[in-house]
Amino acid sequence: MRAPAVHVTEADYDRLLNLARQDGPGAELLARELERAVVVSDTRRGRPFVRLGSWVDYEDRLAGKARRVQVVPPDAADIDENRLSVLSPVGAALIGLAEGDVFSWTSGDGRPRLIAIVAIGDDPAR
């Protein structure tokens, strides 16, 4: 399966790059995704993609689960509030993807992962 395009805004790119320099499997995945990212203007219009602060509905296709999370920097993460760190493996996988994209990777423990983006927005109640 070919990996979908990754888009990152100019405003998020440097911040994400600094976060990706930390240790951990999520940081490693984020760094790999940033290497292939297309950096776009902060005012870009078009197909929405996951940015820092975006609310994302996604399906974990191998686990058979659906979730709605907000992708946030690590200092704002709170699993009880569905705020997922961009340095978690799933958070790193979500960043830059668009609605309809499907992304697969192998987790740090060797398990395959497969997620599909269902919807992206800024409103947690949608």
C-alpha cells in the first residue's frame, strides 16, 4: 500500500520538527512523515488535512474501533478529554493526512497498524 500524501502548514512545520527530535516511537514516526511532507501556506484552501489542534474521526481498521480525538502537542495531551499527543504513534500517523486517507505502519512492538481518516474539523461536537 502506497502511503498517502502528508501536508503540513508552515506554522506547524518547525514546531513539529522540534518535537520529532525527542526520543520514542511516535517521535520517530513523526520524523519520517515530516521528511516526506509537503509544506503549504497557512492560508491554503482545499482538501482539509490534520493539523495541530484538528479534531479527527478515524477508524483503527485492524482493531475494529472508531475514535474522535484532537491532535495536540504533548503538553496539551489528555486522554480523558480525547486530546492525543502528536508524539504518540497514532497522533504522529494522523498528522498531515486528509479525509479518506488510509495509512499503515508497523508499531514499535512489531504489530501492523492501519488507520483511516473519516472526518476532520475544528468542532469537537460535530
